[in-house]
Amino acid sequence: MNRNEFLGLIRAWSLPMTLAASLVGAGYAYYVGLFRGALSITYTVMAVLGALLLHASVNVLNDYYDVIHGVDVLGSPTTKYRPHPLLMGSVSMSTVRTLGFSLMASGIALGIYLTLIEGYWILVFGAMGVFLLYAYTGPPFTLKYRGLGEVSVALTWGPLLINGVFVAASMGILRLGAFLVSLPPMLIMFSIIYANNYRDREYDSKAGVKSLAILTARYGTNIYTASLITAYITSLLLVMTRVLPTTSLIGLITAPLVPRLIKDFRLGKYDIDARTGMLYTLFCILYGVGIMIGRLV
């Protein structure tokens, strides 16, 4: 396996989303005064590394199980917008399976180490995240094929990731506010996966997949629009209720991108999920930095 094949399998371009969401969790720990210098930095870095390993693992295993289940084949929509080493025949199924589970095992090992140091909340969020990541396409759960994939991914890159990093940064402490802070990123992440599955709905349906996007296709544009707009409304409400500082509204700078995304979703643009992913990354970075700045002003 060469470098390009490895990067293609782990979908390296998607990993910045995990880094951006992690900034929100760490930023909120800093804002509420639970970030404790060098130790918090060390444990945050470990938690983020573990999250990146798990993110990479689910990308690899998603390709593996989609091929196993006959969802990804030569000529499927997936091959039109990104490289797919498995379908190209440049790597073997066994190699991809081994890579996916090795990455997952490495992420789990970091989570177990942090659990021993910081307590059971790391284990709770980590275990739930690992389950949802595997269950997205892994048997016997295959949540993606049963209308639950969009919700499972939104929960993973919303409450589970952000709260997990918060707990790591705060040395094992959990706050309700961390869950509330994770809601805007969760809603935007939902829109990413919904857009991805909506774009592929006709092909996936023929393959026997029943994603939420397929089940609700009649209302697709409304659902996509509502998830994005609600994310911004929620961030406003968090400031109005004093959960977050006014400076966290820096994330609203990204709002002008939304109308064009909604228009292109309606038009069926192929890159809509990738561009919504860019919105998620930009929003989380600005949102997280804005939360951190709130402690300084």
C-alpha cells in the first residue's frame, strides 16, 4: 500500500473536521476554568489523537463494508468524486480490513489509558463513539442501511466527540454545558451526512439501503435547510441564555455560506457534502476560538 492509497482509504481530507470539533470541547473547558495547564494540554492531545485514529478507522471500514454489502461497486456514485482503492483493485480486502481494525484498536488503546487516568466518563463517551463508528456499516448493526446512519454520525461528531475532549481537557469533569455547546456542530454534521446520502439515494436504494435520506427524500431540502438554520439559531440561544459568551458568535461569520449550500442541495450538486463539511470545519474553528476568547474579555 502506497502513501496515496493510505490517504485515500482514511479519507485524510475529512480529518480536519475532527480537529475542529475537538477545539470546541477544549475551548469550552478553557472558558469554564477547567483547563489546567500542561496536563490538560497533554490529555487533550491524546484524546484528539485517539479521535483521529477512530475517525480514520471508520472511513476505512465504511469502504470495506460498503464493498462487502455490494453498495460500492465500479460505476457507483462514490467513484465519481473520490478515489476508492478497493474498487480500483490496488489494495486487497484483507489489507483494508486489517488497517481499519488496527486504527480502531490504536484509538481504543488511547481511550483506555485516558480512562485509567481520568475516570469513567472517558470510557462512556469512548465506548459509545466506538460502537456508533463501527455500527455505521459494520454487521450486524449496519445503521446506515436502516435509516439511523445520519443520526449516529451526528451524535458521534457532536456530543460524543466534543464532550469526550471536554472531559479529557478538564481532567475527568463533565458539565451539562458541554452537551449544550455540542448541539450546533451536531446539527451541521447531520446535514453533511444527510446531503451525502441524499445525493446517492437512487443508487443506494437499488442496493437495498434504506438511509434516512432515502426514507425522507420527499422533504430532503427542508430537512437539510432546517438542520443548518437550527444550528445557527441554537448558537444564538446559547449566548442569550448565557451558556456561552458573546464572542462565540464569531461562528456566525459562516452564515452567508448557507443560502448557496441550500440552493446547490436543491440542484443536486455532487460536491454538496464536501462543501457542507468545509462549513462544519470553519464554523467549529471560529466557534471554538470564540468560546476561548470569552474567558479573556
